Amino acid sequence: MVVEDVFEKLQSLQDILSEKIGLERDIGEIPKLLDTQEELLARLKKSFIEKNQDYEKAKLSEGDFRNLLAQAESDREKAEKNMDSISTQREYEALDKEIRDAAEKEQQYRKELLREERVLSDLDEQIKQSESLIEQQEKDLEERRAGIEAEVSEKKAQVAALEGEEQSLIPGLDPEVLFKFERIIRNKGGQGIVAIKGGVCMGCHMILPAQFANLVRKQEEIVFCPYCSRILFYEESEQGDEEFFNNEDAGSLADLDDMDDDEYDEDEEEEEKVNIDYEE
Ligand SMILES: [Zn+2]
């Protein structure tokens, strides 16, 4: 395949590859949009579990106070009943003390019980809230996930279509050149083939050795920029390359004019320079 056809194919391939690479990057990045929401949901679930554990603890404690209260009540009632059968002042005083002690405990346990009941009802409220929050979050997440899956599968379909186009362009291209080209596009922001203009690589803006410009200009082989590894094609600079070719050939301007007339059709349209140069 002639070099200019290769260039033309590479230009088309470059568009396809950079679009494909962009899509593949999106496909990798999109699911990360859910990360924050998934973290929030995990935190909510953790706190839900902790609240339930607190509730279980408070429930046990409530049961304990309920038992203690019942015990104190029955102690008091028993002592009150015994009041009917006492005969001495000392017995009366002992029983009276028992009743007062039991009543005091009753009061204390009743207070504790009330406190636990309040804790339980607060926790119950919080558990219900966090339950509905979790439900809401899960629903949101599910919807977003479905949306994202649709988006990803649409992008995958686009990638597959681009790969089809890519396959149709590949025949006739050197696999090694192709491999390097794809790698350059991945690493260099979508640009794998650039012009050399006035001796300067338009990809990395480095001034290239004179023999490089000549090599590119001859279009006999694929030339890679020694600095940025991009594939180079020749493009006439507005100022021309006189200075450049002077260095290379160590000749005079007159020599250069001769060379231009003989070897390059400098009078042709600017845009068509690359092709015309080759056909010469
Ligand atoms: Zn370069």
C-alpha cells in the first residue's frame, strides 16, 4: 500500500480509536458514580444494625426492672399482710421498715422502668426512620444502577460498532505500526499521526533532525517522531523549508530551487502537497 493511503487510513483509524478509547474510559468510570451512594447505604445499614442491638439491650434491661419492681411490690404486700398478725412494738417497727424499704425500691424501679421505656420508644422511632431511609436509598440506587447499565450497554454497542469500522480499515496495515499507533493514541490524548511542519513535530513541538524531515517528505516508509513517537506526515510550512534543507544539503538557495522544481511540485495547491509530493 502506498504511504499516503496508509496515512489516510491512519487518520480515519485515529478518529475511530480515540472515540473508542473515550467510550471505554467512560464505561470504566460510570459505575464509580454509584460509589458515594453505596457508601451511604452501607453506613445506614450499619447504624440500623447498631440501633437494633441497642434496642435488644434496652429490652433486656426493661425486663429486669419489671421483675425487680414486681418483686418489690410483692415484698411490700407480704409485709403489709403480716401487719395483721404482729403483737409487739418491735415487730411493728421491723415490718414498717420493710414496707418503707420495699416502697422506696418500687419507686426507684418504676422510675428506671419509665426511663427504659422512653429509650425503647426513641429507638423504635429511629429504627423505623432508618428502615424507611434504607428502603428509599435502595430504591434510588436500583434505579440509578438500571440507568447506568443502560448507558454502559449503549456505549458498549457503540464500541462494538467502532470496532467493526476499525476491522474494515485494518487490512493492508502493518500490524507493528498499528500496535504502536494504538498505543500512542492511548497515551497521547488521541493523537497518533501528526504533521511535521518547518522541521517541527506538530505533536510535541520539538525541532527534528533535518534527515527526519527529508525522510518523512520522501514518503517511502512510516517515520515515527523520535521524541513523542507519533507517526509523522509531511506538511509544507508557510515560510517554506528553505533554511531546513539548506542545513541538510549544505547547498545554496539556487540548488534548493532546482531541487524543488525537479522533485517537488511546489506550485500545486497547498492542501494537496502531501499527495502530490508523493505522486512525484
Ligand atoms: Zn513529536
